[in-house]
Amino acid sequence: MNIVLDRPRCEGHGLCEEVAPQLMHLDDEGELVLDVENVDKELEAAQAAVRVCPVAALRLA
């Protein structure tokens, strides 16, 4: 399983970071940084991050 970011769609709201800080964070410039290595271990958190994104910039593949 992998988490995919549609970077142009991401507006940097940070809701995904709030529910899955072990998988993603916003850097100093407001860009989302993903830890794709741990998605399988943190699948519930990844699913929650996809659900809370207000602009649907995240998906699981």
C-alpha cells in the first residue's frame, strides 16, 4: 500500500498531519512531506489522513 499526494491540489491545511503525524508533516514552506515507508504499518492513520483532507489531495494506492 502506498499513499499518493496530488501536490498541486494540496493547500497545506495540515489536517492530515494532525491525524497521522507518524506518516506526514508540513515543512517550513508549507509543503507536505510523506513517510511512504511506514504506510503499511500505519494503515489506519493513512486512511484517516485521506478521509480528512478537505481538497482530496491524498489517496491510497
